[in-house]
Amino acid sequence: MTVEQYKLAFFWLVLFIILLIIELITLGLTTIWFAAGAMVAMCISLLGGDLIWQIVAFVVVSVVVLIFVRPISVKYLNKNKTKTNVDVLVGQKTKLTKQIVDNNHYGEVFINGESWMAKSEDGSAIDEDADVEVVGIEGVKLIVKKI
């Protein structure tokens, strides 16, 4: 191997390490895919491959791993994620304790021991005592739909 090939391999190794450090700091599954590409490019460099093949391998491996492995990784990493605080309200059913007149006049629901301002999902009026389901949260207001 020539000195130039060692320099390129060292470049890919340094890039790999930098990308891993960024991933460890952010923990967002953002740079790990490019680190995989850098590792493959480094291997090609050590095997004597041309720079163009190293770059092509870096790009192709990074994109392929990003597209195919990231969704699986995100799915498994978020598998045990527990909803907390207001997130648990979405999907719950309750009764409207104060009528929703329109988008400018909020109603009210009582859920999990607390009173919340509520507005309808589509801006329509909903009568008091109607059964509703929480479909979202907007600031401190629950977005509800009539069941």
C-alpha cells in the first residue's frame, strides 16, 4: 500500500470516529448511518480501491442503511416508550361539561381529575353532556370529537 492509501484510510477512520462521537452526543440516530458508510469506505481504501469507489461506497452504504435500517431501529428503540403527562389523554373518552359553541368559544371537559378547555376537531358545536374523544392537544386545550 502507498502512503496515499494510508492517508485516505486514516481520513475515513477519523470521519468514522467524529460521526460516532456526534451520534453519542445527540443520540438521535442521525450520523450513525454515515459512520457505517465511512467504515466501508475505509475498508475499500485499505484494500487498495480508488478514491472514487470509496466515495461511491460511502454514499451508497450511508443512504441504503439510512433508508432500510433506520425505520427498524426507530421502531425497536421507541417500543417501550411510555406516554407521560398529557400524552395519555389522547384517545380517552369523556363527557363535555360545558358546551362548545364554535372555534372562538371553548367548551370544557373533566378528565383524570382535572378540568380542561376543549374545542372541537372540526370547529363545530358540541352540546353539553355529549360523549367526546380526545384526538389531540393544542397548547392547554384538548381537541375533541363527538362520539
